[in-house]
Amino acid sequence: MIEDDLPIFFKHQQDSEANQMAAFTSKDPNDWNSFAEHWNKILTNKNIIKQTIIVENTVVGHVVHFEQFGEPEVTYWIGKEYWGKGIATKALREFLKQVTIRPLYARAAKDNIGSIKVLKRCGFMISGEDSGYANARGKDIEEFILTLN
């Protein structure tokens, strides 16, 4: 992952349907300065494992391992135009060969069926539930916590 990937990630973040699906997003998906500040922290943090997802020399998304609530977690984002092609599943499977920490956690809005399917295909199992404020939806929503043992 390099800084040159950020404008593509920013474009992905600006998609309203993708934001609605992801739910737990930035307060303002059109705020480049906040986006760049957030991603520069990720890029410079050696404890965060991050990879750009590239298909046929095209940046299509990213996958990131970080710590949240004191637990190791993984997240990913695929540009909407690449949904439904198996790219997220393949990318996450490859990423999980490098990130071998177990248990490993992921979270998904309960209605984010696509993401839940990707996580389950990669061996994650629903292990709990939580709720929190989702910027993209402007309200508290319920989410699944998934675990890979």
C-alpha cells in the first residue's frame, strides 16, 4: 500500500451506496483532509498491516489488520464496481495467510449480507453482536462480531 493509492480509496469512500452498506464510515466521506490525515496515520503505523488489492494492474480496494477495542481486527473495502466478483474473498484469504494472529475479529452491519458472506467464506463465524453509531446512516445500528479461530 502506498500513498498514491489514496485518491482511489477516497473515490471508493465517496460512493453513497458503499457507505450505506459499510455503515461505520467517516463523518464526511467528501472531506479529503480528514481522509488523508486518517490514512497517513495508517500508512505510517508499523503495527497496522495493510495491503492494496490489485486486479489486472488496477487498484480495486484495500484490506487492513489493526487493533480495535484491544482486539486484533481485520477490515476491507472494495470499490462498488468490483462487488460480486469474488475479489474480496480472494483478497481476504490471501491476506489471512500473512496475518496469522488468532483469534482474529471482524465486524459487519447485520444487513451487510455481502460482507458477512465474504467473512464466512474465509472461516469467520458470528460470535457476538454489538451496536454503535453509524455515520453513514446517521443512527445507531446493530452489527455482528465475527471471529476466526
